[in-house]
Amino acid sequence: MNLPNKITLFRVCMIPIFLIIYMAKPFGEVASLWLALTVFAIASISDAVDGSLARRYGLITNFGKLMDPLADKLLVCAAIVAFVASGTIPGWAGIVFISREFFVSGLRQLALEQRTVLAASVGGKIKTVMQMILIHTILVPIPAFIYGPLPIILPIRDVIVWILLIFSVVASVLSGLDYGYKNWGLIRYKSKSVSK
């Protein structure tokens, strides 16, 4: 197994560590959040590292093609599920995020069966950036008592998180629709071949 694939597996192994730290808070609220943020950030950076190494040194393998995007989706979905479970983000947002990932993954599988590659779209990249900013922002342990000029104003951090959440949800929906629209012919072809 080459180095990029080992880094991909390392990212997968970081997921349960992140979940345990975030959910159990074994070192107290603030310290555990900082540690969870660090673990998630390292796992996120490893995604860029393994892809760069694979392309630079010609180490692209079928295992890497399968596991690299899967590891990314597992990492993000794990964080989303943890945030929903802890009440940090609403359940409907988690459903939108995860449903979009399943939908696009299904399209990629259909494309592979037709020996084509579903390239990452601009909307998909924007969605990924928005989700990463959202997740990292949620993990930063800023005290909840930071308020605006009036006591009735919500904590600034909560406002920022909600703005990022809405943008992330919109980006997820639009990018999912974009994938579906651009690959509608593939969906129709597959549905016809199954019905026959």
C-alpha cells in the first residue's frame, strides 16, 4: 500500500477519535473542543496531502479513487451527525447535507458503470468549502456569553454559525440539483435499462 493510501486510511481512523472527543468531552468543554478541532483540521489537511502526493508521483490507484472521496464524505457526515446529536445544528440541515452526499455518490456509481467519470463541479467545491468553514467555526470554543450591544441580541457566534449553515444548506441543494440536471441523461438511461 502506497503512502497516499495510508494517509487516506489515517483520515478514516481519525473519525472515531474526533467523535469520541467531541461527544464525550473527556478533557472538559473548552479543551475537548480545541482538541476535536485539531483532529478534524489534521484530517481535513490530510485530504489535500494524499491527493497531491498521488498526482505528483503517479501513485493513483483504484483503491485511492474509491476510498479518498469516501473518507472525505465519512469525515464530514460524522461531524454533521455529531452536531445534530448534540443539538448544535437542526436535524433538517443534517438530512439535507447527508441526502445530497448519498445522491451524488449514487450518480458517481452510475457514471462508473458507464465507464465515465463524474468530475467535481464548481458548485460542489463551493459546497465543500462552505461546509468546512461551518464545521471549523462550530468547533472553535468561543464563549457563548459574547453578545452584541443589546442583551436581546443572539450571541455573535450563533449568528455566524446560522449564516454559514444557511449558506451551506443552499450550496448543498444547488450543487445536488446541478449534478442531477447535468447527468439527467445518465439517470434516464439507467432507469430505462433496468425497466427492460
